[in-house]
Amino acid sequence: MKRLLVALILCASVALGFAQSPVLVSKPVRPIPAVEHIVIISIDGLRPDRALIANMPTLRTMLRDGAYTFWAKTTAVSITLPSHTSMITGVIPRKHGIEWNVDLPLSQPVYPKVPTLMEMAGKAGYVTAMIAGKDKFEFLNKPGTITHVYISPKATGTNDEVATEAEKIIAADRPAVTFVHFPDVDVAGHAKGWGSREQLAAIEKTDTHLARIFAALDAAGIRGSTVVLLTADHGGAGLTHGADDPRSRHIPWIIVGPGVRKNFDLTQIEALEVRTEDTCATACWLLGLPQMPYFDGHPVLTAFDPVQ
């Protein structure tokens, strides 16, 4: 009887131990197994024609080694927070609900009405990160949905600050999904004008920060298993940017990494118009995550070599 009681206690203890252990989540099957990491880099305010005029050797290497279009479109509102939210949720502002662009004195925090890419990836067992140069990005930092977060405590931080924090997170944690936001080009546009010499200098300086991200991937030993997608939230004209102005709506969209076509201009496909919501959809596809029925975006499959 005593032996039976001991056995029952042992069995109960083992069962309780299993119940308290974390549940292991098996990651989805990825269509390109070599892709283990995705880095989305947004250069705030980067108008495509200025990128082409600027001295940007890192960006030009991406063009040579990847697929691209300089005719992608951002949201019709063409402002920072709604456009970035569409970029990482795959839906238009009316659906995600972030339709303002300033820090609001809200009594309760408000987050997007649909999950971000980082939240969806986290639920599938992926490590995620967001490094942003404006404090308004707190609206995208729903508690518990991003593994590693750095958001500038200032209204506008600097590219140097963002690059340094991104380097730290990539080195220490090697996230599967990393979203990086560089603010300096937008700051120069508002201060000195889109198309100004000062903004051109900021664009060229940003290319050195872009190079630091690639160097961090090399140092972490994950460059060969990473897809990097470079884009923007809007362009601009004069000292601002705004609703349905083509100078604000057109953005670059450049992707490079395993399985991506090399030196491939996506405008060769006449029917294809890349939109900012496609960024989230494409990242989900690469991660093996489902294409949600509410998505407005679609994976840009023509950017990739045919999957065998």
C-alpha cells in the first residue's frame, strides 16, 4: 500500500512538471528553407528618385543582387504612422485603425486592430525585434507581441541611434524577424525640403547605416540565411508629404537574399503594382505563416526564383 502511494505521488509530480513546462511551438514549413531570417528596413521619407540620384553604394548592391521596383505605392494618406502600420499588418489604415500621426493623450493605449507581422511571427514561435527612431512607434508595441524592442525615447531619434541598437539586437539575439526604422531622411525633408541638398546628404549618410545592418548580419553569421527588404513609408514635396500626392505615394521596394531573383526589375511584369501592404504578406509567405483572409496585401512571388 505504501509503495502504491509513493508511485501515485511520483506520477502526479511528473504530470505536474509537464503541465508547468513551456509548450514548444513547431515553426511553420517555409517555402524557401534557406530563409531563416527577415529584416525589413524602412527609410522614412525616401522618395525613389532621390535614392536613384544619391550616392548609395549599399542600395545599388541590393539592386544588383536582388529584385526591385521604384514604383511601389504607400497608403493614400502617405504619412508615417498609418503607412508603417499598413506595412507591417498587411491592411489599409481603415482596417488597422491607426489613422493619426502624432502622440495622442489617450487614457488607454490604442494598438492596431489586427496583429502586426511581429505578433503573428511570435505566435508561430519566431523571435522578433523592432528598432524605431520615433517615439510614436509605441503604438505598434502592443505588450507581449515583440520579443526585443528599442524605440527612441525622443520624438525623433537618429539613424546612428537606431543602427547601434539594431547591431546589438542582431548580435545578441539573431531574430527571425527584425523591423528597422531610420528617421533621418524624413527629418531633413521637413526641415530643408524634399529634393534639397541637405536631404540628399541625409540619404547618402543613411546608406552607411544600411551598410551597418548588413555588416551586423555578417558578424552574426546569418547574412546567407537572411532576406533583407528595403522600403519607405512615403516620399514628399516641399516641406511635407500627404494624401494621394504621387510625390508622396511612390516608394522604393527592394528585396535581396536566398531565393530572390538577381538584378530583376519588377516593372517587367506589367500587371504587377507593388503596395506597402505587400511587405507584410511577402514576409508572412517567407515565414510559412498564413495569408490572412483580411489582408489587402499579397506576397510578391515574382520577386523569387520558382520554388522547386
